Amino acid sequence: MSANPDDIPQSDRIDGAPHPREAAQLIGQDAAEAAFLTAFNSDRLHHGWLITGPRGVGKATLAWRIARFLLATPPDDGGMFAPPAPSSLDVPADDPVARRIQALSEPGLFLLRRPWDDKNKRLKGDITVDEVRKLKHFFALSSAGGGRRVVIVDVADEMNTSAANALLKLLEEPPEGAVLLLISHQPSRLLPTIRSRCRELRLAPLAPTDLALVMAGLDETPSADDTLRLGELAAGSAGDALRLQHLGGLQTYAELVQIFSAPRDYDRSRALKLANSAVGKANADRFDLILRLLDLFLARLARHGAGLPPHAEAAAGEAACLARLSPGPNAARAWAGLQQELSARAGHGRAVNLDPAALILDMVFKINETAARQAA
């Protein structure tokens, strides 16, 4: 029995936050919205749009806003009573199109994403060519009603080679009235021919004030100090900030700082407790979080030594810790090199299912070893 579409997990949903198609507004990306509206109002609406930028800055939210706008805005027939050119992508929540999109029942919209694996009860690892081939049926059915048809590819980076080649054919010969919105975290991974047939909308990391607005809209709004710390660790990504808050990232990063804040050696008992907290399938998300925060800690050490200290502390005592461990360019180079080494080690450890506690303790030991060399 196939899974109900409503029950299929959505890879772009973050616990504690609305799904991008449910977001009432897009914060901090006015330039991208304005660029799309300019093209729309100038009758230069391209059939392929590549929406790029770091993870968590609003790419999916923008794609859903554009889809709602295109399907709810009737084409200009050139008559003397045509409505004025739209000045925003806003569509009222009670608009029939908005309601159908919310329910994933809009016939003019196709969501191309990783399919559900009924056998293993999980999303497949990539977007397959069979999913792209469904577009032929979609365009055949939707053409009967006329008007625009919109496809959201979320995310294009996850297409396998066969799927990418199949989508390329659609971009080369798009059906009448079709607009394809490709979301991409890493556009360099896409076929150059796909990139060349799309107009790019690049979204930037959020400014601290915009990130604070996003966090203020949550049911559990973090304090102003925590919002500042989350912004430091998330580098302008609202999605990353939300994940960090949900997984206790601030507390975990504070633990890392404490582990390496001792003047002579790392805090072994804290390190052991941290490593053991990542053991077991139930703690897989925490394991990923710790590895990511270790990588981030090394990056902040390298930047500090290179003369680019953080704008603010992400944990109490971090500034003193960074200053002691990475006082100058030589230390910066050492930490940058270790970051690359440990990133590869973490990737290998995941691939061979290395014990999480052993991997984390090994990485902590390597960091302490490098710190000792810098002190000497």
C-alpha cells in the first residue's frame, strides 16, 4: 500500500516552524522578490528560475510565494481595464488558489521532490527519473484548463543524472505557460546546461535584524541574547538557527567551549559526557549536531587567528577561549588544516558507522593535540 501524500515526511520542514508553503511572508529577501516582479511586469517572465543561496535563507518560501502568485494572478489580456501591475507577491490566505496550494490540491502546481520508499519507509536518496517523467502527465492534464502551470523542484541538487537530463529536455522545450522553479543549495552541482537555461535569483544570508524577526514569529521565541548567539552560529541562515534552537545547539556549543577553556588541557569528564550523549539511533540528530558544531568551532578558531574574530560570542567565555587557542596567523593555518582533516574523518566515520562516542572523543583529542602545539 502506498503512503498517503499527507503522511510523507517533508525534508524541508523544520520542527517548531511552519512549512515554507505555510509561511505568511518572506523576511529579508526583498531584492530577490523585486527582481522577479520586475521581470513579470516587463513581460520578460522566464520559463526557468534557479533560486539559489545558502540553506535556510528562504529559498523554498520564495518558490511557494512565486507559485501562489503566478497561479492566482490572471495573465494580462492587454485590455483597457487591466488591473495595475502588482507590487508584491502577496496573495490573500482566503484566495482559492492559496487554499488549494496549502492543501497540495492545486491542479496547476506540481511538486517535484524525492519520492517515498514504501519498502524501507523513508524518503529515497535522490529525485529519480520516474518522478520527472510524471511531469508529462501533469502538463497533459493541466493544459486542458489553460493558464499557467508551475513546477517546484525541491531541491534540484538531489536529482540523479537521469532525472537531471530529463528535466533539461523540459527546460529546452518548455510547454506553453509553464514556469519551473528550481531550488538549489549548491548550483555548481547542477548540469551547466540546466544553469544556462534558467534565470538565477540568489538569496543572501539574513541580516541580524531580519533573523530576529524570523525568530520572533515562533511559538517559543528565544531571548534577544540567544537570538544573537544563534545568528552567530547560523551565519544568517534562519533554517539553521531554528534547527539549532530545536536541538539545543546553544547549550551544546557552550559545552564545547567549556571543554577547551581549561588553560592546560581539555576537560575530559565534560568531553566524555558529550560523546556519550550521541550514542544510539535515538541520538542520531544529536550526533550530527555535535559534529557540525565541532567543525564550526574550528572555523571560528581559524578566522580568529586570521584577524577576523566573531562579531559576538556564541557562548560565555568563547572570546577568551578563541584568543588563547588562536592568537595569530600560524595558529589560524593550523586550525584551518585541522578543520579539513576532521571534516574528512567525520565523513569517513559516518560512512563506516563508526561508534559516535569514539569518533567524537578522537576529534576532541586531535583538537587538544593541536592546542598543545600552539601553546608550545
